[in-house]
Amino acid sequence: MTRWVGGNRFHLLENGEAFFPRVFESIAGARHEVVVETFILFEDKVGLALHAVLLAAASRGVRIDLTIDGFGSPDLSPGFISALTQAGVRVHVFDPAPRLWGWRTNVFRRMHRKIVVVDAKQAFVGGINYSADHLADYGPEAKQDYSVEIEGPIVTVIHAFVHKALAAGQRNAATSFAGQLRERIADRAHLLTQGWRTEPAPAGEAAAIFVTRDNRKHTTDIERHYRIAIRAARHRVVIANAYFFPGYRLLKEMRRAARRGVEVRLILQGEPDMAIVKTAANMLYHHLLSAGVQIFEYCERPLHGKVAVSDDAWSTVGSSNLDPLSLSLNLEANVIIKDRAFNQLLGARLDDLVQNSCKQIHAADLVEWSWWRVLRSFFVFHLLSRFPAWAGWLPAHAPRLMPPAAPAEASVNAGADRVSHADAA
């Protein structure tokens, strides 16, 4: 049963300029253990900076587990990987798969989480990947995104989760009895050396819940927390989400909240990194505007955030979009925060986006739909609005964490795929 954990401190990190220095500084100060999960790791200036700080930590004897997604991070060179593994970093690839005629085949049910835990005392959760397109100097395609730095007892919950994920993935990958035995011995040896672990002391006043989505027991947890917050809202709800096409129940709660007088604001992509993102969201505009939901398109650069605030205390930051991939297929992680100060800060940052970088969409701005658009939208909406049901038909499997491919196999066409697999990050 998920419960609120008190005594935490949350520090909002907006964009790579705030996020990367804090993560790298934390890893540089690690004494015992670093666990990193990410969907995308590119071999650019950001990825190389992470690479360097992990190598330095490993050289000090810090135990490091780095998990990347096989679909999101296919372009790392053999030299990049081998330097890590030779230094003792345990590199894991989530569900790697061979290519078919040059195409990546492992599309569904990706490991989309972005988590860092350092010495079981400090954690980072959010939506920022390790790639240069999260920095403003990348140019017009630089992403707008958020993460949080966390201290306090909730870090124990996050730490336990990442270790459970590592253990489960390794067990699923080690199909032979000997392989499973080796993994159990290694994990047991690690547990015996964790005398350094202590319960983090209270660090602040915030209560929090760490919420994840998987394909087994927690298939709708993140969406459910969104619905609970919207249903309980009395004054305002502000949701900034990059990939927006939620299911029927979440849309219904937004419309109901707006109709009972709650100010419901959506901040969506106005300059999308994929054209289909805006097309899909546009199909919902009439439906939402007619109930009083306010829609703003962020037009300064691509929006990649997955954050929200409700009333004066509830907030969430994480990796989960509000689309079929995140809500019904991918492995995701959000932190739900109950804290007035954090709510006010995040709310102010979102208000700044609305006031200075967004265009409000009104019903009069929408092009009159032809009969074909009406018909198409009807079928697409009713198909996707029930995606939690049909998503279960897609292939499901136990997550596997594999070591990286041998150098001869690891080399892939770097760069050509980066646009396509970064889009849904």
C-alpha cells in the first residue's frame, strides 16, 4: 500500500543547466554507491561528462550501476562502454534487441525512468535525459524540462525500488541455474557490505509518495494519482506535459473539474519535436475547451516536461507523459509531493511559461473541421481513449537487464537514429 512519507526536502531543477551540475556534483561526492537509470544516454558533451564522473567515482571504489534503455540508447560506442566496465561500473541494458533490416524492433514497453540515487541518501527523479539537447546552447530544439533533487526518508523508498528493479532484471536475464546462482551470490555479497547504509534523517517538511508504473502490479498508479488530485482540486490544476493524449477517465476528471469552477490549465507543445504530437493533442482541444479547460501551447522550444500542480500543496515531477506509451506501456517513475513551498515555486515557474512563452488556444482559433476530420477524430479518440484495455494485447515480458554487447556487436549507426528515438523521451 503506497503511503505518504514525511520529512523530505525537494529542490526543483529546471532544464539541464540546473540538473546536470547537481547530479555530477553528487556523484563526485559519492562514497559508497551510485545507481543511475536513464532512457537516453548520448555520447555527446553531456554523456561524456557523466562518463567522466562515473569513471572517477569507480576509481575511488564506489559501486556503480548504470541502466540504459536498449531502444533509447543504441548509439554508444564500444570504447565508451568498455571504459566503464573495465573500471568496474556495472552497465545494464534494458531489453536490447537485434535490428531487422536496419530498424530497431524493441519499440514497446521501454524503461523510460530517469532516476539517480547516491549513497542511499540523495536522489534525483524527473524527465531529463543525459543528452546535450537539454541545454539551452543546443539551439531552437533545446528541451524545456524538470527534475527534482530529493533528501529525506523518501530516498530509502527510491533506493529500495532501484535495487529491486536491478535484482528482478538480472534474474530474468540469467536463464541458467548457474547464471542465477552467480547473480544471487553477487547480490548477497553486496548486501553484506552495506553497513554504511543508515536511514536518511528528516531534511524538510515535505511529504511524498514515490509512484511507478510497470506491466505487472502497478499498471495505472501514476494515472490514478493524477485523477485523485484533479478530483480533489478546488481552485486550480496546472499540467505541463510534452506528449498529451490521455485516456477517457483522465479527460473526464479534467472536464468535471473545469465545470465545477476549478481553473484547469494545460501547457502543451506548440513547437513539437514530432508533428504527430500536436496533431493528436489537437483532436482533444474542442472536447476540453467546451468544458472550460484552458489550453496553452508552449512556443519557445520543444516542451519535454512532465509536471503538474494542484491547489496549494500537491505537485508531481517525473518521467511519465500523459499518452498511451507512458500510461499503458513504458516503465515510469514520478514523485508526488505535498508541500506548499514547492507547489508555489513550481506553480510560479509554470505561470512564467504561460505569461511569457505560451499562446492560449481559444475555440475561435480552431479551424472548422471537415466531415473527414470529424469522422477521423471520432474513431481515433474512441480507440485511444480506451488504450489501457487494448494495450494489454501488445507483447508483455519480464524486464531483462543485459550486459552491453561485445565491441564487435555494439557498434551501430551513431547519429542517424538519434532524432527518431529521442522524440518520445
